[in-house]
Amino acid sequence: MQEIMLLKTIPITKNFIDFKKLSTLVKEAFPSKENLILSKFVEMAQNPDFDFLGLYDENLFVGFMAIKKYKKLNYLFFLQL
């Protein structure tokens, strides 16, 4: 029997509690040529049309996603688990 993962989202800000884990995951997931600048995404998330969210399975950080919102459309930039 498979376990079901129920994801919870938490906004990523400059005070994000798992910033170190997020940074490690980004380094593992993206090649250095595609350097993802986390501070830029945190800055962009201050705008109401952009979400930068940490993903948790219960209390365990398991990934992140970045979403651009426009009218009734949501564009998923990244989803990393």
C-alpha cells in the first residue's frame, strides 16, 4: 500500500525557516548554468501576482514552487520535490 503525501504550502520570505534546505535543494536540482537566485524570487513574491512557496509533507520540507498569476491564469515556473 502506498503512502499518500498531503502537501501544505508556506510562503517563502527572507525569514523562511528552512532557507538552508531550500538553498541545498536548488543547488542539487538546477545546473550551475541555470543559477536560480533565491533572493530575487523572494523579492518577486512580495508582489501579489507571484507566489514563491515552500512545500511540506506534515512538518517535513519536501520542495518548493514558484507561480506567476495573471487574471484567471496561473503559470507554474518551478515545481521541485
